[in-house]
Amino acid sequence: MRLKRTTSANLILNLLVGICALILAFPLIWIVMMSLKQQAEVMTWPPTFLFSPTLENFRVLFDVAQAGATSYGTIKVDFLTPISNSVVIALGSVIVSLIVGLPAGYVLARRDIPLKEDIAFFILGFRFAPALLVVIPLFSVFQTIGLYDTYIGMIWVYQVVTLPMIVWLSRSYIEDIPKDIEEAAAMDGAKPVRVVLHIVLPLLKPGLIGASLLIFLLAWHNFALGLILSSTKAPVTVALLKLLNPGVQFYPVMAAGLVVTMIIPVILIVIGQRHLERGLTFGAVK
């Protein structure tokens, strides 16, 4: 009887997991199907699940020279440029966040400074603040000092999203490392810089790889900052908005753009899944 209850409970739990997975996967499956359909097939009702797949939408997405020569309208997409913009901005944001945030996290974890907890929560507060709270005042400032629509300006403002995460994650990781190890190295004559470079950083490596992947994904998917503070250097999320031109039915091409946009994060997640899990749980168990 007990075995039957266990089997029934497992069956119900597996069914619920399957339903959740189906609900989460359905929009992705639908977008992929839209990207492989013709315009007329996308607009038909009821929707069709059996069709002849085509790569025409992906060709239009990257075909700069022939833009306007298709049946989709006259919008020039040039999707390769926003992809390269997103790669530069996201990678630059990760590098700057690591350079600035890691020392800050170390100080907050190891040093006794006044108002340490208040400073830490002040930094964390930027992670949960609305992006518009920061971006609207910066719009006029960026135009005045010449940082509007530049990679440097975008990487700088993206620190609002990425830097608080690195500071807090690195602080948590460092607190998880026994302080005795650093004290033993110091007693053997190692300077503080050498202790950090040769002892702390190697121990932090698994967590930092996962944290870097996490903030890269945060930067890659950001929309509001790029929409207001960039034009020619707009990231891929802003470029997708142009495909929603109300005068042209660009839905299949937009779906192709969404598929391309998802490829890089999916590849990173698959390759770095082990490090990502490690980064999210590093420091969680004392």
C-alpha cells in the first residue's frame, strides 16, 4: 500500500514537472516554428503545425545589400551589427565588473571598515532599482560629455546591472574561504597582494566563472539602457524592436532574430552549465 502511494505521488510529481516544462518550452518552440514559416503561414488561423520549413527569414535578417528586394518590405535589418555590439558591450561589462567588483567584494568580506553592511546594501540596491531611475538623468549627461552611443558609455552604464552582482557574489565566495589559509600564508611571509593573487583567486576561480556567465547573460538581455543611450551601437535586444514596425508584417523575420539572439546564451549555458551551477551555489553552504 505504501509502495502504491509512493508510485502515485511520483507519477503526479512527474506529471507536474512535465506540464511546467511544456508551459516553459512552448513559447520557444513556437518562436522557432515562426522563424521557419512563410509570412502567409504565420498569419493563418487556425495555426498550422505541419509546413515546409524555409530559411528565407534568416537570409532577410542578415542580407544587407538586398534589403528591400524581398516581399517583406523595405526595412534594412543588418542584424550582424547589433549582435557584435551586444558581444562587445556584454564582454566589456563583465571584464570591468570583475576588475572593479572583485577588490570591492574582498574588502567587504575581509576588512573591518565603518558602515560596511550599509555600503554593501547600498551597492545591492542598484541591482533592484528601476533602470529608468538611472538612465534618464544619464541621458543628458552622456550627450554633454560625448558618451552617448559609444561602447565606453554603454559598458559604463551597464555596471548598474552587472557590478552589484559581482560585488555581492565575490563577497559571499570570499567569506566561504577559511581566513586561516590567508593568515597562514601571511605568517610565512607572503605579502597581501601575493596572498590574493596566489591563494584567494585560484580558490575563487570556479565561482567567478559561474558569476561571469551569469552577469554576461544579464548584460546580454538588457533592453532599457540600450534603448535610451544608444543608436548605432544598439544591442541586439533593441534591434529586435525595429522588426516590430507597424507598417510591415515582419513577424517571421523577428522570430528568426529571436532565435539568433537566443543561440549565444544557450551555447554559453550548455558549455558552462557546471560552472554556472557552481557559481550560483558557491558560498551557499558553510
